[in-house]
Amino acid sequence: MSNIHPTAIVDPRASIAAGVSVGPYSIIGPDVQIGEGTTVGAHCVLTGHTKIGRDNRIFHFTSIGEANQDKKYQGEPTKLLIGDRNTIREYVSINRGTVQDEGVTRIGNDNWIMAYAHVAHDCRVGNNTTIANCTQLAGHVHVGDWATLGGFTGVHQYVKIGAHVMTGVSSVVLQDIPPFVMVGGNPLAPHGINSEGLKRRGFTPEAIAALRTAYKTLYKSGLLLAEAKAELEKQAGSAAEVRALLDFLATASRGIVR
């Protein structure tokens, strides 16, 4: 049985699973679905065609599933999909998609989205990411699994951020960031691979060594990007991590931080 505070306004057409808790003065619209065990704090607004999985923690004063901030938007029935076990802290805003893209904003599982962060329309956030306070994702941004975005990071529209990336505080991200790389500053600059994070996640010493070599090839060798890619092809062999780096470079659409 769900636990809905008497001051909350929940549309009778909303789908609220067993064990959901809704705090005081929150508003939940007719097309919202909330999975088992999710908690919604006080003064939250959940609206639009929004589907939220199970065991999420949504803190006070959040705006989830509101219309996107795209001037071309004409009220089309676009969506927001949020997975399981995410933590969404105070004053976070997450907008639904646009018909200019897939029409869906997607948040995966086990993410930690801190206070005042914004996830704009058509973003895709993977799993196990950390998006620190006041980070702003513009429209159509893709964030890979296990990425960590430092506080006040600003990400330009259409940018792709690879898996296991870490950005420093107040980073301004205008180009794609290859997986495993640490970056920071404005203008943004690379600062090695995220070796400590990789160790914590169980990457082998051999895998980390291969990525260090790949990083030097991409960033320290003086090779042009096409030449560096060719050299990385030689290094890839059975190293899945280097192959993942190459696969990302093949799909980078805004150029890479370099």
C-alpha cells in the first residue's frame, strides 16, 4: 500500500505502485507512473508522460517530467523514463524529450544526481553516474556509465561523455570526452586517465596500463587524430578497454577534447 500525504495532489489516473511514499504538497500528474518502493519528498512536481522505476529516492522541491525548454516544442506527448535505485536530490529538474530526437529523455539505474542539477530534453544518462551539485546538461547530451561530473560542470548540447570519465569542478564541456579520461577547466583540458576510479571498479592492472599507453598515444604523441586512431588500432588487440575507446572515437560528433 502506498503512503500519500493528505496534502499531496495525485491525479487518480496516475499509476502509483505499492510501497510508494509521496510527501506533503507534492503534485503528481495523470500520465505519471511510479514503481514500487520509490519515495517522493515534499513540494515535488512530477508531470508529463513520465515513468519512474522502483526504489528511487526523489528529494524535496524537484521538477520531474516537465515540458522541455526548446522553443520548437508544441506540446507533443514526449516522455521521460527513469530507471531504478536513483537518488535525485533537492531542486533537480529533469525535462522530457522532443520530437526532433527520439522524443524521450532517459535516466538509467543507480545514478546519484545532486542538488540543483538540470538534465535537459533528450539527454541519455547511463548507470552508476554521479552528477554533482549545479551541473547543467543541455539538450541531447549522452553520459556514459560510471561518469562523474564535478560540481558546476556545464555541458553543451549534443556532447557525448564517455564511460568512467571524470570532470573537475566548473568544467565547461564543449566537445566530446573519450571514455576513461579526466578533464577539467575552461578551456577544457585532459589530465590523464581516471585510474583511481578504475581501480575502485575492479579494472585489472593490465587494463589500466593499456589505457595509460592509449592515453599517451592520443594526447602526448604529437600525432594527428587520424594517425593516433591508426596507432590505437595496433594497440587494441585483446584489450577491450582500448577497443571501447576506439568505438567512442568513431562516433564522436563534436570533435573530442584534446
